[in-house]
Amino acid sequence: MLQGPRSKFGLAAPSTPTEPWGVLMDWGVRNGTATVVASSDGSASVYFSSGGGYIGGKGQEPIRAAAQKAVEIARTVKLPERPTAIYPLPETHGVFFYFLTDAGVFIFRTSEQELNSPAHPLRKIGDAMQGVITEYRLWDQNGRPGGGGELRKTP
């Protein structure tokens, strides 16, 4: 996602080159990194560096809606002046957001503690990405209901 063009993923063109069509959150957890991805078409994935995760999601309305909400919120964030070409992983309790645009990938670095502040400018996107995780957990806890053929839990 960080190095591929939007067209590789079959996503519609945004209205401007700097309008996000996807957002990726790397979260430094105790045993590695949790990565959450949300795309404008409602595709969403969650990966754990320790193994496993979830991919797909577009076929499940709550997951699709959570992913699209995250991208809509990302579109309201003022992007940094320049895109990045390096994609580091956060340390434990660090949170990095990568906003994916046709003009490049824009990075924001913060911490869990800072992100928990109601006034933090990335609080809403952090909450939205947590919403993607929550919808996958609910789907998993409810016996993985629904058709969404591309949706699966990885070992």
C-alpha cells in the first residue's frame, strides 16, 4: 500500500492529488506492531507483526463503513508540506499514520498518550482506525457472519 499506486488497488481517483484515498496506521504494541489499513472503497485490513490478522472487509457493511469513515476523516487533516519516502515502524506505544495520496505518502508520528488527548489533531483518525479494529473483532466474535467472500481471518 505504501509503495503502490492507487490504480494498482482499483480505487477511484480522488478529486485532488493530495486527497487521501487510503490511510495506514502502524501502532507499536507490546509484542511488535499492529497495522490497520483503510481504503476509500471500504477495503480494510489488520495485520499483527506477531502473526495473523484480518484482510478484506469490503463485503461486510460495518467494516466497509468503518474503513470509509476513516478515509473521510483523513481527508479533513491538514497534510504535512512534503511526502515521505521512508516508512519506519513505531516503537512501543508509538503511533504512525501514513496518508496515501496520488501526490505521495504523508506521515504523522505521535504516541498513544498524545493521541488520547481530546484536543490532539489526529484523535479522530485514531478513533476511526480503532473503529476498523473493533468491527473486525465484532465480526470475529459473532461467528464471522455474512457472505463477504474476500473477508478472512489469517492464522
